[in-house]
Amino acid sequence: MKNLLRIAVFLLICQDAGAHDTWLVPQTFRAQPGATVRVRLATSEAFPTSEAAAAPARIARFTIRDAAGTRQVAGYTADGTFLAADVTPSRAGHAVVVAETRPRAFVLEPEIFNRYITEEELNAVIAARAARGQSGAPGKERYRKIAKTILCAGDTGDTAYRTPEGLWLEIVPEQSTCALRVGDRLTVQVLFEGRPLPGVKLAAGYEGVTGHGYPVWLTTDANGRAVVTFDRPGAWFARTLHMIATKDDAESDWESAFSTLTFEVQPATNAAEAGVRALLAAQAGAWNRGDIEGFMAGYWRSEQLTFVTSAGVTRGWQGLLDRYRRNYADRAAMGRLTFSDLEFTVLSPDAVVVLGRWELQRAADRPAGLFTLLVRKLPEGWRVVYDHTSSFTTP
């Protein structure tokens, strides 16, 4: 039924493939500064393929932003079933490429429109149509497509990926996508007109996902955030759709946007690294649920556990648990924890050193710092046995 619905919608608006997702698919996600990368705009039901090239006249914006600033991308043309352009990251760091189509209106029969908004779980739209007595009326919608990708050019120690692009609807990663590996978790924030969008559906998937059969289907929290965990390497996408009522628009009752973000997930380098990545992901997940005891499950339950900060040394699992309870007495103090910029040194099949960055996102501040962990594979699994954590001020 779902595929039949999508085909029906596509046939009604096939001139623009409006029912399909649209992605930016680079030739490679990794490039050297000054090297040209071909980026193709794809529109289809099967990531990352394309059924038809968007007409150049439909493009409202095509830009690249890197350390040198934001520049217009010119010369985009049809490349088979894709619309393609060549972009050049001018300096080392993250290069964010954006393509956006001009809004376009269409009309769907009531049954098809109702199935469409039900499948997308656009519950506010469903309720509003019912309240207005419009459930049996055609769906008149004006939509746009917004696609974003992130290229990794040389040294990616910058945080350019965090800067919003000022789009009507966009997905902003809160960790670098250039360091993602299998087993990692990525926190993204959905912004609508520059503000966090709570309660919207966010999907994610990888090459071969078809017919909107997303393997990841999440709802953003009160701050517009959702966390995606990666179980395989390769090109991935995140995707969201938002729809609001229009005002004084004779052609449409609803305005919407489909917004996507594409990036690459690298394989875990070996079993030891994969195990430690999974441990850190589990710790972050427990912390963000407000579960300090669950977070502490990642530490060695021993009096020999050592935790070092500028304030001194804490010995033993119970001592560290007591310290966390004192310093993070409630959910507001705990905030949302993210780990990023992870570097792994595998000492042996059962010992790994991890260097990384931590950050807490709280209402009033964003404390952050660096950490070095010694992680050992014990009979109970991978556990942190030594933790040296530092703090610094972040804007």
C-alpha cells in the first residue's frame, strides 16, 4: 500500500518528482583543499540513485561554505538523471554544500493526500484538516526541496558543520560527520526558520533504502534533537519533512519542505575499536536518559579505577559514582553529553587508549573539554579503567 501511494503521488506530480526525497551525493566525501569534487543532486525513492534531473531553472540556491566563506556554485547541468556541479573546497576543514529548489504548488486527491500525511505522521496537519472540516477536501500543498552535504577537506579540526545555513528547514549535525565510524552515534538538530523544531519525524538510512522504508525513524525532542546510531559503513542520509498552514495563498493551503543531509560513515578499524566505540555510545545514551548508574556501568567496578581532573584524583568506582551524583544532581545539570573527535590507539586486542572531546549542552552553558581513557576488555566486557579529563570554556 505504501509503495502504491508513493507511485500515485509521483504520477500526479511527476514533472518535479515531488513525492521523492532529494539528496546531494558527492563523488567523494573526502577531498584535499583545492581539489574539485563533482556533487550530484539526486531525486528518487532509492538512495543514492536519481530518476530525473532537476531543471536548472528550479534551483533557488546552490552554494558551498568553507573556511573562506560562502560562494555560489555555478555551471550546474544535467548529468544523465542527475543535476551535477563541480565544487572546490578552498581550505582545509568542513565544506558544507547546499542545494535548494524553488517552491512549487500541486494538488492531490483527498484520499491520496490523507494517506500521504498519515504515512509521514504529520499529526498536526491531520488534526487541523479535521478541525476545519477539510478531511475530504483535496490537499493543496506548496513544497520545496532542501539538500545539504558535508565534504571533509584535509584537516577537519574546525566546527563549521555546526553553523546553520539559514534554510527554511535544515538538519544540523552536532558532531563532525568526518570522523563517524560504525557503532558511533550522531546527534542532529532540526531547525525550522532558524529555531529548534520539536516533535518532527527524522529518518535516516543508507545505500539501498527504497520506498521510504527507513531503518531509522525518530522523533525530535523538545530541543529539536535526535540521535542516530550507525550499524554499517558507507554513504548515509538523514531526512525530515515539515508542513505548516499557508496564509493568503490562493494556490495552496499548506507549505512544506523536504530537507536532507548526506555524509559518510567509515568502517570500525578493528574489533577492539568497535567494542570501545559501542561502550562510549552506550555511556552517552545512558547519560542523556538521566541514568548516571547506567553511565557508570562503562567503568571498571573496582577500587583501582582512577579518575583524574585538575581538581585532583578520584579512586574507585563508588567514589566516582558519588562524585558524579554530587556534581550532576538533576537533569538540568547533566544536560546532553556528546563525544567527538575520537582517536583510538589499539595497544593490544584487549587494551585501547582513546583521546577525544566531550561537551555538555545545557540551557545556560556548554561546558566542554578533552579526555584520555585507558579501556580494557575484562570478563564483563570493555570497561574504562583510567580516565583523565580536562575542561575548558566553549562559546
